[in-house]
Amino acid sequence: YFIVGKRDLTTYFKITEAYFYKLEAPEKKLFWLEDVGHNIPGFAADKMQKTIIGDIVPRLNLSGTNK
């Protein structure tokens, strides 16, 4: 799972997007945060938390073995 700020100039979002589409994984998702740069936890912690809790955690298989 990738959480990316659309205004990230440190890790340019188009490079991250290109890498994401080349990445082979059993499940993957790219979450875009508009109006956010590189420091997502510093400037958009609420959006990051909502994405993790609302979109990522429900996708996880939390039953079964511990990894």
C-alpha cells in the first residue's frame, strides 16, 4: 500500500506512481492525498490515519497466523 502526497516534490509522485504500476504484489493499492507534500505525518496526519483505518486495515487478513 502506498500513501502518496500529490504535491510531493522530494519523492516526485510520478516516479512513485510508475514504480507502483511495475510492482508485482498479491494486493496493492495507491492512495493519493491531494494538497499534501512529502511530510504526510507532519501535515496530514488525520488524512493518513483515516486512510489506514478506513481503507487499509479492512483489506488486511488479520485472522490466522502471526507474521
